[in-house]
Amino acid sequence: MLWLAIFVPALPLQVFTRAQLDAELPMAVLDARASARILLANDAACAQGVNADQAVAAAQAIAPALRLQPRQPERETALLAEIACWAGCFTPRISLAPPNAVLLEISASLRLFGGMAAVEQQVHEGLELLGLVTHVACAPTPLAAHWFAVCGQGPVAGSDWRQALERLPLAVLDNNPACPAAALELLAGLGIRSLGEVRALPAAGLALRQAGAISLLIARARGEQPDPRPWFEPPARFANELVLPAPSHHSEALLFAARRLFASLSAWLRARHTAIDHCRLVLVHERHATSALDIVLGHPSDDDKHIALIARELLATQVLADEVCALRLEAEHVLEHPLVAGELFETPAQLRDEAWRLLERLRARLGKDAICRLDAVADHRPEAAWQVCAANSAATSPAPRRPATLALPGRRRPFWLLPEPRAIGARQFTLLGDAERIESGWWDGGDIRRDYYLAHERDHRLCWIFHQLDPPGGWYVQGYFG
């Protein structure tokens, strides 16, 4: 087995900073046990002299623009689950390691992703899209991988990973619920600094001093004791929320944060081999009710960049009632998304997808009622052979017409029809070929009897003209060819 550990070193802070567009904004998280003290601070705050365990009053004195956030453990738990859902695109064998790590068993995925180094690189790049700073490391046991990630370095390729494990500092056991704090203080008092030094101590002596749990943990990390892990079960529907570092009404700041959610949604869909054609971005306001943006796609997709493109158009036209303090992305109905092989050249399907993307952007920018399409109707009369309908709905007509399945003659038809036939003089045109007679419409009061011709006008434009057979007769032009 091979385990990959994802460790989020500043999880309480990254809950807020992952949506931060302005990296110069100083921010800090308050300690939940002592709300008047700083738990963690970002780089901008540290550059101004703000440090962990510092009094809030002192921190605000040296950094007046410091943005303070109370620690929110429930959001930390939700972010850990979001990372686990995202990691499902690499392997289904995922286990949570609270409070700030996720473990992946990737031995069956190595060939698919190109080896261990390639997997680590792709995990790093994907987590950056989520706005997270993480440490990643691999080892044959989950606990060893976790500890290597905590230290920010894994074993050197080709070296003995157990020897590398013994060199890890004793500090990797901090905040581990299986390690009594008193036992760690005892070992520190004895001058023990590494896991290898702990192994060198007599096991019986450690047990007498209530430090036997540490020896057991090290044995599990070395693979000498079993270490069963519960598997993570991803939710059936996607619903993630992202809190903003500061309330904002700027569309660019909102879109920057929304992209984090779209990247998470895309990975969740790919892990399930599904897609969506609709999702909802909910804007949570400070003093008003939430507002929602329905992101409607023309066809099933799992592309986060495509979803972000539609969201940009919607946000550009959205009038906000108040500043937004959080974003929530919801996707309830998923669709099958069969995998297709890539093509060397553009195919009709790819051209159709590009046309749908353009249509979706126009609909998002101009409104769904501003985009229409033309549909054919089973009628020989040119004026009645088409109709306007919504761009995303099936063709409908107020009249009880049948679908356009009537076989029309194999004659050329112009794409550009005039709103009304225009009277002309027959001598202005040169007729080409035989006449095509159209007699139709007796059932709805629109009876016509016409002989149609292809003709050249004096300027050599190709047009479609007809001779009216019913009185008073006359010649008319119906349309032009491109």
C-alpha cells in the first residue's frame, strides 16, 4: 500500500484566506479558548509584527487595519470534507485525519496518473486552485505519511523510509489525542527530541510512566501494528460554502472566491463520472436575505472554467442588495457524463459545444428571453416554414402544426427571406432553370399559388422570386442567397 497525506498547516486561518483576493490585507484568527489572543495570522499581518499568542489589543495597536475573525471549527470540518470530496478524482479510498489532514491510498492509481511524483504534483496544483497551502507526502503507512506531511518533507526516493521516520522530531505527536500531554512533557524533560530516540528507550519503562501509547503509535507508523482507517463517504449532493475574508460587493472579488467552489465542484463531478447542466450560487448578505444566481448550462458539463465564465456574466449584471459575506454553491441534480476519446481535428460535436458555450454566455449577459432560435415547421409555404422559439426549449407553436418531418423538394432555399415579398419587374431578372410550383394553405385561410424561380438580378445577386398565379398576378422577390 502507498498512502498520500494532505496536511493543511493553518486550517483555521485558511478557512478565511482561501477566498482572499487582496494578499496585502492583514488578517488573524482568534483563539477559541482565549478570544482576546491571536491564534494564527497571515503573512501580511506577520510582516506588520502580529504573532500567534499575541494579545488582540497589542496586535491592533501595531496593525490598525488588522481584520479579526473568530475561529469557526464547523467550517474547518467542512473544509476538510471538501478536500476529501475533491481528492476523489485520484482515488476512492480516502480517510479523514482530523483536525487538519486527509489521507489517500493511491497504490492502485499510480499507473493512471504517471507515478508517485506525478500524483504529488497534480495534488499540489489542484489544491492551489482551491486556494489552499498544504504539505503533501507519501509513505507505505497512513500515520507515517501524515507525520512526513506535518514536517513538510517526505523520505528521499530510494532511501529507507523507516530511518527517515526515526529522524522526525517529537513535535509531530503534538495535538494527537492518543498521546497524553503528560507523557510528551516527560519525554521532553528527558531530553528526547526525535522518534528514533523514543524507540531506543525501554518499552517497559515507558509503559510504567504512562507513555506506552507513544510506543504503540510509532509501531503503527512503522507498519509493525495494524492501523485500520474508516473510509470517507462523499455526499450524494454537492453543497459547499465559502466565507469571504471581508464583506464585498465587487464582482471580481466574488468571482475570485466562487472559482474556488467551482474547482471543488468540478473535481467532485469527475470523481463520480457525472456532470451538471444547472447549479446555484447563493450570495449570503450581512443584513439582507440571500440572493441566488442560477447558472444554467446548455449541455452537461464538469468544466469549472466554463461554469466560471457563465457566472462572470451573471455577476456583471447582478444588482446586490447588500455586501456579500459568504458564497454557497449547490448542485443537486447530476447527469451521466460518458467519457469520450480525444480527437486530433475538430469534430462536429466540438463545434456544437463551442456554439453552446457562446449561447450560454449571451443568455447570461442579455437574459434568457433575449436569445431565440429558428425552428423548421412542416409547411411548404416559405412564410410559414419557420418559427421563433426559446433557445433552450423544444420547438412549440401556437397553431396545431406537426413537427417538421415533411419531405421538402430537393430545391435550393435562401437563408435570407424578406419580411414581406417585394413587388418587382420581371425584366430586371434573368430566370435560371424550371419553375417550382407551391400550392398550399387552403386549410388555414393562407392559400397561395405561386411559381418560384432561381434568378439573377442585374448586379448578379442570386435571388428567389415567384410569379403570383392568382389575380392580380405579378412578380415578387422572396429572398436572397448569401
